[in-house]
Amino acid sequence: MSAPATPPARAHAPAEYIRAHIRTVPDWPEPGVMFRDITPLLSNPRVFRVLIDQFVHRYFSPRPDAVAGLDARGFIIGSVLAYELGVGFVPIRKKGKLPFTTEAESYALEYGSATVEIHTDAVRPGERVVLIDDLIATGGTMMAGRRLLERLGATVVEGAAIVDLPELGGSRRLRESGLALFTLVDFAGH
């Protein structure tokens, strides 16, 4: 009689697994900043699958009508999520990048200001949209995206991101504005 098989090693919780694949780059883009780089998540197909599955499982039911991604890393996660859910993808781009009639929204960044735009026909009134980006810092980009979607008549059912930097106050400001948020990991500092 053979010995019982050894049970497999306990798998890491998805958030821990994802966190372990986020690279921290000190002093970029300026001294004192700890940049949270998600490119290692994207380059490893197994980690990328675990990452996307976290969002797919969250939004599979009830399914949104569309996923809106914020330029540029929100495009990566958002377009794959939209594909997996079988819904449309809405790009919210930096100013001057969309060829059709647009709505624009300016906002403050951690290091300055910026403007994002959306095509005026990107969503229909009443559509339920998940708004996604890679990271929430000050919350300005996500708030600007939300304003654009709502101006076109959509309902932003939730904002989502891989990383939250709570010390910068963005997630708190977004929640205080009434936006439900879902993030996978947070990091102290910025």
C-alpha cells in the first residue's frame, strides 16, 4: 500500500500573490516617490490571469453594461475585463488623443494637472459602467473619469484599481463623493 499523497502547498491568497509581483521603484519620477510598477504583473501570464480573474469574479454578476478604462494602464486591465465579461470597453484618454467629438474634464494630479476626454457617444444614458485604473493616488483621474461618464448619463457602479495608496487620500475622497471602490492591494507611503 502506498503512502498518502502529500497535500499541495497552500496557495497564496490572490491579493498577496498580486502584491508580490508589484515592483517598487524608489525615487521615480522624483526623489521621495516610491513608484508602484505593475509591469511584472502583466509580463507573467499566470499572475496576469490571477489579476484579471479577481475583477471578472467581482463584476460577473451583476454584470455592468460597459467597462471604462483610464489612460493608459487602465486600458490594459479594462479592455481584458470587458472582453471576459462580454461587454463594451470605453477608453477615457488624455486630451487630444480621441478623433471624434469629445467631452473633457481637467483635474489636479499629484505632480501638476491634466485633462482627460471621452467620445460623446461612448455610453448611453442609464448604462451601468465600471471605471478602472491601475492605481489610486490622489483620486483626481478617477474622479474626472466619473464626471465624464455621468455627464453623458451613465451610472458609475464602482471604481476599481489594482493598487490603492491610501496615505495620498484619493480613495477616501472618492468614497466621500459617493463612489464605491474596489482595490486589490494597498501600499503605505507614496
